[in-house]
Amino acid sequence: MVATMNSVLRPRWAEWENVTAPSLVVYAEPGMFTAQEAAEFINRGRDVKRVDLAGASPDGHLDSFDSRIIALRTFLLA
């Protein structure tokens, strides 16, 4: 698990900056990224929609399931 996390936490800006598909980025509040890191990720993307799940843990996909589903549906149906 540590090896997987280390590879994910390494910035891969060139790959991210070349994504042309609309992207939804969902952050938990508070999350594992600083406000500056989260903003940089959004700013470097091309067509990015950001959603912050208030009160969610880093496991926001579990403890803020309904909010996450609403964000996903809104994004997909826009």
C-alpha cells in the first residue's frame, strides 16, 4: 500500500495537463492535500470542475456518499 501511495503522490503534471476530457475533481474537507496543492491541480487542468465535500473525511466516497453521487450526477448531466 505504501508503494502505491508513493507513486500516486508524485506529481505527474505533464500527463494531467494533456487530459482534454472534461474532468470532475472531488476533494474532501479536510483532505490530504493543502489548499495550495488542490488549487494548483485544478489550475493546471484544462476543463476541470471542482467539488469540495464539506465535512467529509479522506474516505469521502464512503462517508459522504450521497453528496458525492449528487456531484457526479450534476457533472455528468451538465
